[in-house]
Amino acid sequence: MKFADHLPSPAAWRRLAPALLLAAVLLLLFRDTAAAMVTIWNRSDTFAHAFLVPPISVWLIWRRRGTLAGLPMQPAPGVLLPMAAACAMWLLGELAGVNAATQLALVALLVLSVPLVFGWTVARALTFPLLFLFFAVPIGEFMVPTMMGWTADFAAMAVRLSGVPIYREGLQFVIPSGTWSVVEACSGVRYLIASFMVGTLFAYLNFQSPWRRALFMVASLLVPIAANWVRAYLIVMIGHLSSNRLAAGVDHIIYGWVFFGLVIGTMFMIGARYAEPDAPVVASGGAATASRPRSRPAATWLVGALALLLLLAVQAAMWQYNRPHGSPLPQLALPSRAGAWTADSEPVTSWSPAYRNEVAVATRSYRAGSKAVGMRLAYYRDQGYERKLVTSTNNLVDAEGHGDWAQTASGAVSLALANGGLALRTADLRGSAEPGSPAAQRLRVWTVYWIGGHYTTSDVRARLTLAFNRLIGRGDDAAVLFIYTPAAGDSGIPAADATLGAFVTDAWPALDSLLAAASRRP
């Protein structure tokens, strides 16, 4: 049998034409979003598996072509409503600079185009292949801090139960043979995402019972998390028992992938033992059955045209919001005096937050008697994917642990000011023990976002406020304020908080006025 015999007939191609054209136009109009997805796949090992998602989804649809050939294909105009919601989600994501929102919206639009053009009967037959496309969205890095903490908790507990003395501080711990640190690569997020994608596909292809499918999918989520904990513990113990001759440097990454491969391979072998494969998929030339209701080409093209107008409208709205305004850069003149505090030329510390691409920044140190406080104000305007305030790459310290500072604790504090309460994030930082670095220095840092006149410590609220401000024409001016002072260990934290509280109380009226003035545009 020739390959051409498996291809759709000319009549089938005519039925497919509206959907293919709509998908092509959709990808053309949202090409920047699609390109951003591919860029993340290419640069991040965590999402490299996403290159396989589109071809796998196409293959899953192709293998059901015999079933699809006998289904009625009638457009569903009501799908325009969820498509409008997806367009709104994309617009808000663009305004806030949130990749996950825009990329989820793009995939949702592609998925919804199937029921729009072919109807819900066809869409239900393709439920899994269509939903599988969402694995192409590079999302999940928000879990990294939490999973890093879980990994550190388990590794420290297991090492202690193994009889090895351990001193832990945040994500770093010291054992007699050396110092270990849990960094982003140790979180296990890449194991988790890859395992869940492959496990979901395995469950769909090998089980028919919904309960078996769900159970295997849950296992594909839980097993990599537990496996990563054990991996981290084993690497520390191998390094300790070998006097750091093994499991050091790149070795621990290799050992980790080998261990992960063995665990996941064992999980699939167990799953295969209880597999209940479907009946063989019968190939079909795609000829329509006589009983199938005729599709209405005019109605199909009409809903396609309406969808196109919707896509063009949201693109036009985004173009309007992105027009350059030509505003001058804000002037950030930090006050030289605030109550009992006077500016000082001597820096409080060598630490600097790992925030990038601000349009303006101001730093100043203050002293009042023996107390010293540092302040750094980073201002953002005309934000986009290359320059934005709230992003996973902006952190107090180098997230990969390559810098001279490490974060050991975090929390929150509230102050009662003359014009109301103010909530701030707190963090404890410790200098590394590297030669020439500030090994003994510790800092207490307070942080708060300013988004167009509103203060918040929440990343989510900051993004939503930013999107709302842009939506109603208030612009995207935003800033982050860091206030910090030395802290001599845990016993020095209350004293450091008292120092920072006294400074903020004195300096806040001037800082609030400074930010309000900086946001005014001619």
C-alpha cells in the first residue's frame, strides 16, 4: 500500500482548509508569542522536551483519522466566546509581561479552533491530543523555590539520620567533609515536568480504565519528586564517603540523570505489566460515511472569518498600548536627610540585588549614630519581555548560587505609618566563605514593590496591578525598593528590624513623594 493511499481525499482537504488557514493566520498574528515559546525550549533544559509535543500531538490525531472520517463536522459558533476570553487573557498577559499567560492563551486559541470549525463531536474525539498541546507551554518554574526547600529538608534530615553531623542554614548545609548548597538545578522541576509529560502519554496509550490512567499520571508526578530527594541525599553521601572525589562538579549531574532514568524506567516497566492496550487503530483513506451529516462550507468559513476579526481586534488593541510615548527618564534624587538619618558616603555593604534592566537606579547610605542603613531604588518603565520588574530572573541573590551571597531566610513585616500601614518582605542574607568575600557579614533586607502609586509585596498582585494600569491608560511605571542593614546572626535580627523600622518611618514621606513625582509624565 502506497503512502498516498493514507492521505486525505481532495474533499477532506477542502473540509480541512478553514481550520488550517485559521491556524496559520493565528500563528502569524501571534508569532512573537510562538517565537518566545520556542526560544525558551531552546535555551532551557527544563523545557527541551516541548520540541516533541507538537509532532506527538499531530501523530495522535493522525492515528485517529479513521474514526474522524465518520464523524459529523459542524461548526460551533458558541466557541467564539471562550476564544474571546483567551484573547483577553493574552492581552492581559502582554500588558503585564507574563509569558505563561500569553503562551497558555495561544495554545488555548489553537485548541479552541478545532471545535469552532469542526464542532464538539470531533473535539471530543480528539480531547487528549488537543490537551496534550498544553505541555508545549514552558510553565512550572514558579515551583522551583518550593521544591528547592523540599529537597533541602529531605536531604538534611536523611543525612542527619545517617549519623553525619550537619549544620543547615537555609538552602546551604555544612557536613564534616564540606559545604553543600541546593540550587535551581537541584529542585527537580525538570525531572517532574518531563516525567509528567511522558507518564501522561504512556497512560493514554496503555490504559483504557480512567482510574488506571489517573493513578499512573499521579505516580508520574509523585515518583520524580521523591526520586529527586533521594538523589540529592545520595549525592551528598557519595561525596562525603569518598572525601569529595566522587559526586563533585559535573559528576553529580550525571549521577542524577542516571538515577532518575533508572527510577522512571522502573515505573514504566511496572506500568507496562498492567497495560490494557486499545484495539488496533484501523487506517482509513478518510472517506466520509454516507450517514454522516453534510458539513456546511458557508457556515464554516463564516465562523472562521469571525474568529479572524476577533484575533485582529486584540492585536490592534495591543499595538495601541505599545505605541512609544517618548517620556523622559525619571529623576531619582534620594533625600540627603531623613529625620535623624543623614546621607553617608561609606557604603553599608558590597551586596547588590540581582535585578536587571531598570531604566533608572539610585543608591544611598544613611547613618544615625552607630546605626547604618542602605537603600536602593530601581525604577522600571516601558516594560516588556526584555525589561520588566517582576520576573523569575530578578532575585535578591544569584539564584544559581554563583555569587558571594546566599539567602538564608525570608518573611514579612508590617509597619504603621502616618498615612496607613505598609507591608514589606524580609530576607536574611549571608556572605559566602570564599576567599576575599564578606564571609562574616550578614544583612537584613526589607523589600517592597511600588506599582503606579500602590505598594505590594505580592508578585501576582504586582503583575495584575501593572496590567490594569496599562489597560486603563495609566502607564507601566513601577519600582522596587530595598532597605538593608547589617545583622549579627539570629540575635541581631530584632535589632536590625528596629533600625530599619526607625529609618522607614522617618524616610517614608520623602520616598513616597519621590516615587509620585517620578511617575508624572509631561
